[in-house]
Amino acid sequence: MKPQSLQLLNQIDYLKAHLPYIQTLASALVDYEDFGYAIEVNGSCYCLTNFVNHHPLSLPFPYLILPFQSECDGLDAFLKVHLAKQWSVIHKAQFVSLAVSHLNSRSAVEALLPYLGFASQKTIVSSLLKIATLPSLLCEYAIQKKVAFKSLVYISGYKAQFLTWFDADILPYIDPSCSVLLECLDGLYDCFQRLGSTEAVMDALEWNVNKRLSSDKRLKELRLRLVALRHPTQVRVNEALEQYVASLCLDDKKISVDWDTSLENRGFNLAISITSVDDLNLIDSLVDKKESLKNLLEKMSYDSY
């Protein structure tokens, strides 16, 4: 988008239709210091960039005048100037939500999607509109963690009631990665659907927020309780296996026994740490426990319980 001209202006304002975008998207907009961008409408110039904090309005200031599409009120130039392709998905969704209401034309909004880094498709507009309705803390999280478009489309598919509860009662107390957030949402939503309400989920989880714990420890506790609630048999089997391994009285500083806790893959890994000649005797001790280890293998299935 090549500038049409360079003008020194001392009296300039924002286009009234652009004000909601400037207010809502303030944190995403590019800060220009040495010059500004503007569009010319019916002989009057309107600012596309910041101007209040960088020069007195009484002094002339250089503005590059850009071409624009009248059918979208110059929003194409606005997006180009503010490098909208680099915005977070949340900011892009907020823009689309404002534009659909302002332009009152889905086709005009679709035409702006390439400036946001998307293809001009109706489904993308619909997806962004749903993302724009996500609760506030989830939006902040998505901006901070740079959550991808596909992940936010997935998250926005949950019921609004569930997301509002998660945003207010769960997310403030944990700080998960995006993958762990999706895991928690999936698990909690599964419980929500089975139990019928968020209150029932909280009662079943028995997860009382301990503010003295770090967010990492609170998250770990939540994930453990979720697994126990969703897969009680799996938890019971793993606990029984841990007790059985403990009963073998292996040297836990030198010998480790690990297995797939999902119990999808039968078997276990046996590792020995040998740092001295005497440690070689550990191999003989394991031979003596061959029958016990065979019993451990047989216990590694749901059918055994």
C-alpha cells in the first residue's frame, strides 16, 4: 500500500468510525513517533495512528496519506498501518467482531481477512466471532501464551456456561501451558457433561484452592484429581502396582521400575544404575526375584482387578 502523498498537518482527528477499534485494540496498535499515517475523506484528513502523546496539535506534523477502500471505511489502511497480521488471535477476533457490527456486511469483513493473515472465508469470520466471545481471563491467557487460532477455535466450541465457570473458578489459580490447558478443559468438560453441572464437578473433584501453594502445585493437584475422577479404575490399578513394587524391597536408589500408567501398553521397564563393581550384585538379586517380577507383569491389566 503505497502512500499517495506526504502532508504536514496541524489539525487532524480520528475518523469517528475508527474510535471503537482504537479503544479496544490499543495494546496491539503500533506506536509511531516520527511521522503518522492518515487517510483523506472528502477533503479532510483523518489520523490512523497515535498523535496525542507525540506532538502538540498546534505544530505541523508529517503524515503519509494512504489510499483506502471506501466500502470498509478505511479499515484496510488501518490494518496495514498497524501490522495486523502480527496481532494475537484474540485481537484479530475483537477486530472482526467490531467490523461485523460496524460495516453490517459479512462480505466486506471477509475482504479484510487477508490483512489479518487469513483467507477470505465465511467460516473464518464465524470462528473469529466465536473466539471474540471467550471470557476475559481466557482472552488474556491466549494473548500472553500466544495461543494458536486452531486451539482457540477448539476452546470456543465448549458451552459458554462451562467456559464462564472455568474462567472464574479454575483458571485464576493455575498457570498451564497451552497443551495442559486443553487437557484440563477436556477433562473438566467430560466431567461436566457426565455430572450435569459445574457445581457437581467441583463437589466430585474435592479441589479446594490452597492459595499458599504455588500455581504449579495447584495445577498438579488438579490434574491428579481429574485423572482419579475420570479414570478411577486406572488410578486404583496403578496404586496397587506401586504397592506391589514397594513390597519387592528393591534398592530404589539403584533400581527403578516404570510402566505406562495409562495401562494401554502391558509391561514395564527395569533399569539398574551401576557405578561400582559391587553394584553388579544387583543383577543376581533380580534373578532371585524373577517369580515376583513375573507376577508384576501379570498384574499389569485391568482384568487382574
